Amino acid sequence: MSPSPAALLHGTLDALILKTLSWGPRHGYAIARWLEEMTGEVLQIEEGSLYPALYRLERRGLIQSEWGTSELNRRAKFYQLTDAGRARLMEEQEEWTRFTDAVSRVLRHA
Amino acid sequence: MSPSPAALLHGTLDALILKTLSWGPRHGYAIARWLEEMTGEVLQIEEGSLYPALYRLERRGLIQSEWGTSELNRRAKFYQLTDAGRARLMEEQEEWTRFTDAVSRVLRHA
DNA sequence: ATTGCATACCCAGTCCCACTAGGCAAGAGC
DNA sequence: GCTCTTGCCTAGTGGGACTGGGTATGCAAT
């Protein structure tokens, strides 16, 4: 019924990508698959969201890319966190906790 | 010491408003004040976000309004939940839980 | 060899929504 | 008079997820 919540994802995709890359370099497609697997398919990462987000993050210097070869021997662009990206991830994690705690206080108030 | 930046609302404003109104009719200004108080000022409800959201919700039939007089004797538009709004609130609460659980699984994965 | 599928990337355009930056108005208090 | 607070509203902006396309490669089965 309710697919991936577009509005809710708004703003958190960057943090999710950064977090995924904190385990090591990955190419875009693998990032999407990993996120979907981790969340039990609750989050569905559309390619039209993913690739622009990766472009954005790279332009901001939070990740950097390098062409390589995927596990299945295909051409793929591998991304990895920069130091700035690692710092940014920590900020976003804190921010997310603050935010969700606040919203939860309201929505779960009985 | 500068106050910590307000958390972005991304997608939750509608649910927050509906939840606020679940305690009874309120006018716009009071909704904003109540939400800020409830969240310890973590969420800051800008009027340029609030009033368009109220308009949106009413247009969708989730709330309905009525002009009245505020506690301080000023002209104010009071909003209350419709049945559709009440149903929608329940959906959004579930959706919120599903979403945050999923994101938490990722961001807090160690 | 050709069809089909999964992998992998990209872009132009759209839509939604929070936010910015104002304005309007009335009551309270100085 | 003047300012502060309360209360409502709107036009415009910008960011970000999504839609709907396209390109290309590797593999497996027909």
C-alpha cells in the first residue's frame, strides 16, 4: 500500500548513503541494494534519487569516486567517504536523533 | 552561545499538525506554540510553513476550519480534525514508526 | 545469434513542500 | 502616539525525491 515514503526520506538520503559508505567503498547500485536489504525493503532507493544524491555529495566534497570494475565484472563508479564526509555523517546522525526524538515526543504523546 | 539550529521538518509537518489537533480544536498560532513547547524548541514552526500546510490539509479534507475568537480576544481561525484526518493521522503515525525504525537500523548499525 | 534479464550509470523535467521575506490587522501596555 | 504580541496570509525561492526516459555491458538460455 504505502511505498517508500517520499516526503520522509527527504533529507535523510544523504546520511543513509554516507553511513553505507562508512563500511568501505561501494558503487551506486550496491549502495541502493544494501540499504534496501538493511531496511527489509522498507526503504526503496530509486535511481532517480540515488544518482543525483551521489553527484551532490561528491560536488560537496563529502565523497569521492573512482571508476572500477564491479564484482560482476561490469564498469562501475566506486565511491568512498572523505574526511569531510565522515565528519558530516557524525553531525547528521546527531541531528537525526535530535529530530526524531522531538517528533516522537509529539506523535507518541498519549 | 547561539541556539542549536532548528531541525528540518522534512515531511512530518502534516502529521504533527494532525496530532496537535487530535487533542481538540486549535488555531494556527496555538498549534505552532504547542509544537514548539512539546519539542523543547527543537522544532521551530515557521509561519510560512504552517499556514500553507493548514491550507493544504483543509483542501484535502483532513481538517476543517471555523472563524472564532482566541483566548486573548482576537479573531482567529480554529481548526479541527475531520474523520478523514483522524484516519490519516493513524496512517501517518504507523508510517513514521516504520520509517524511523528502518533508518535507525541503518544509522545505528555498528 | 538473438532474446531476455540483471546490472550499472546518467539526464531532463516535474512536483512537492519547507522556507524566506515580506504585508495586514487588532488588542495591550507604555 | 508608539511598540510588542498575537494572529493570518501570500508570492517567490530552492532543494530534493521522483518520473520517465536513455545508454551500455555481461551472462544465460533459447
